[in-house]
Amino acid sequence: AMLERILGPLPAWARRDHPMLRYELRGGGKTNRRWLLLLGAGILACLLLALGYVIATELLSRPLSPNLTESVNRVLYVPVLLLQILLGITTLSISIGAIGEIIRRQQWDTLRVTEDGAGLTLRTRWAAVFYRVRPLLVIIVGLRLLLVLGILWDLTAFQGQYLDLLISGIVPQMSIPVPIGQPPLDLGVVVGIMLLAFMLTAAVLLPLTSVGFDAAAGLLLSTLFKQRTYNALVQFGLLLLRLFVTGALLYAGFHFLADPTALPDGLAFVLMFFFGALGDWGLYFLHLSSFGEIWALIPYSIFLGLALMLFALVQAFLADRLLLWAIHRAQSRG
């Protein structure tokens, strides 16, 4: 399964020392190219951070919040979001032309007649996507882990009672019997911690599962559209669709947060779920104060973290199925 590949030992075809994967990644280790990429990444990072600061200060018209975690979240939100959009576009563009490229090199027929040649080729192509977008993934996941640390820091506020205050009136208070002399243990707080942990885990996993899903979907589409013209049209159409869906979800989500009376509770929960799952991959929820406001606005929204965790697991499962489907099509139809 995809999550086993991410969290456990890699299969042979997903390791850099595998001949086919090494062939796919050829040229990526050249020193000059690496330094150029590092220079470009540094310039891009500076520009994105400057953009994030300008937006967070509303075009430099107001200072940042004295609250450190809020300021960090406001500055990083737009840069990380733009990097995520770039990651999705890059992943799809790398994978969707896989078979067409092999056909143009006149290698496809040879691979198809080799035992599991087509299957192994698509698997290594899928793994190669992760290696090629690894710099973006490392930055995105690293910054998300920084925001997770911010949440853990916020939990220490109010003498460690901040989460209790956020879930007050949202999660029923249920005390667990404890030995005499020890303070009572509130089961509601335990449940709140577990649900928050689901959200933090989902927010770290979603970039990884999204890349796996997009790469598998791109490989499947490469078995359907092998000609360069059709491939380019499909790729352009998917790019527009992705930008539209992401933009629409972000617009609708922030519009609702500005006017919480605009939607009934059920639709509001659904909107916030898709806002987190497909809009920004749970990035907005990585600010405890903002996430706590959503808990207070929408009934049962404290379960959004669990819902996003389940979404990440389903996305990983679908990535496996799509990859197997692409392999089956490649082997049976060429």
C-alpha cells in the first residue's frame, strides 16, 4: 500500500539504486544543476516570504500580531499554499506524459514484451515523481511541521488549559475515575487531544498522499492519451480544473468564515471538509486559534481532523488502485 511505502521500507523498485529508477533520475545529480536549483529555490523562498509578509500586514498597512504563532501562520499561509499548487501541477505534468515519452523514444514495444516490463516501468515512474518533487515536498512538509510545533506551543497557554477552553461546551465533560488524591481526568479533554492529533497527522500526510494520487492519476491518463497533442490538451484542461477547484474552495471557505450565517450547519461542515481536503490540504487548520473558532461555529466540526485523516487514507488507497489500473491498461492494450 502507498502508506506502507511512505512509512515503511521501500520496495526494490522505489529505491534509488534500482537500475530502472536510476535511469529515470539520470542527470539529476549533476553538481552545476544542483547548485542552480538551490539558487533558484533560495530566490523563490525569499520572494514568497516577502509576498507572505506583505499579505499578512495587509500591504504593509498594519503590524504583525504580537502573538508569535499567529504571525508565523499569517506570513507562511500564502507561500505554502502557492508551493502546494506548484507541487500539484508539477506532479501531474511529470506523470501524465510518461508513456508518450517512452513511445517517442521507441522503447515501449520492447518494454511491453518483457515480463512485467510495462508494470515495472510505471511503478518506477510513480516512484520517480516523489524523487523529482522531493525539494518541494520537503519544504512544504517541513513548514507544516513548524506550524505543528506552533500548535504544541499554544497548548501550553493558560497554564496548559488552552485546549480545555477551546472545547468547553463542544465536547461533553466526562470525568474518569482516578485514585483518591489525584486530580480528576476529563474524558472530554482526552477526546479533544485525540481528535486534534488526527488533524495534525492528516495535515502532514495530505501533501504526500496527494502527490501519490496525482502521480497515479497522471500515469493512468498517460495510458489513455499517448499522442503529444491530446496529452497537452488534457494537461492544460486539468491545470485549469485544479486552479478553479482550489480557487473556488478557498473563496467559498474564507467567505463563509467572514460570514458564518451564510450556510446551514450541514453544508458548512461539508464546505470546511473540502476546503481542508482539496483546497489547502488542512493548512488553515494548523493554527489552533483559527481551528478553535471553526469548532465553535460549526457543530461537530471538531471531527474535521478525523475526517481529513480518513480522506488521506482513502486517497492513498485510491492511488494504489489507480496505479494498478494504469499498469493493467499498459500491459493489456499498450
